[in-house]
Amino acid sequence: MNLKEWAVVNGVGYSTARQWFLDGKLPVPARRVGGLILVDEPALPATGTTAVYARVSSADQKPDLDRQVARIVTWAVGQNLPVGKVVTEVGSALNGHRREFLALLRDPQVTTIVVEHRDRFARFGAEYVEAALAASGRRLLVVDPAEVDDDLVRDVTEILTSLCARLYGRRAATNRARRAVEAATEASE
């Protein structure tokens, strides 16, 4: 397949995939044929399992998990991918404390992970995780790879999101600590 098709299937921007090729960092074998860059994806083991991963950020979004799973499974079946495992999780993509997700990455039987959007998988460093999966003959498929075309805009947005989450998290923790101290001093008076 050509590099543009590979980029769409793997949820990577074409300019990023092209730069990886030029830098020799593309996680799959590729070669230039005339003006085209052709990608030779490694064959996946026949015994592998396809897993669907769905995630929401907070408990109040939990009802969306079932709808998200239904959309992903419908897409996977349409792509002739037999779904062997469905993993759902409630947790932030801004940190690495998602037990179900980490267990999915550690499971060598899972050769294909299907997610609805790239941000359900990871906010930061998704390219590195995808490259590691590809290097071990595994892959990540993104149902809806639509994202901001400009990588710089996306990166700045992700950085701002992370900084805001840290700032508001600290502010909330500071406010909780202040209220706890006030409550303790009121109780002792």
C-alpha cells in the first residue's frame, strides 16, 4: 500500500509518516518506487486477537461507553475484523494510570487494537506507542482518524490541555486542603 493509505489506516498524519520515512523511523518496512513511497506492513500472526478499546474521561460520561463500543464493533465487523475482546475504561488520557489499557498493551495475544478516535487511545506520544506496536507485529486502527491537519496546532492544543489539567487539578487540591484545614480548626475551637 502507498504511504498515504498507510497513514490513514494507522491514524497518522501523512506529513508525519513521510517525515518518519525520510528520517528512517517509519515503524514498518517501506521503499521508494519512482515518486511513490510503498509500505510493506508485516504480516500479523494468525492467532492474534482483535480488541476494541473504548474510554471516557469521567463517570458522568459512562453512558457513552456502550454507544462508543457499538460504533467501534460495527466498524470492525465491516472491516472483516473478528472482535475477540472488548475493553472499556473510565479514566483520563492525560496520565498513564489506566490499568485496563496497560493490560491490553501488555497482552501479546492482542495483535490489533481498535479505537474510535486517537484521543481515546492517548493524548500524548501516541506515535511512539503505535511504533512500538508495529515493531512487534501489532497495530492500532483508528475508526475516525479525523484530526487537526496541522501537527503544530495539534501539539500546542495538547500541551495547553495538559497544562490546564495540571493547573486546575492543583487549584482543586489546594482548595480541598484549605477547606479541610478550616474544618479542622473550626472543629477544635
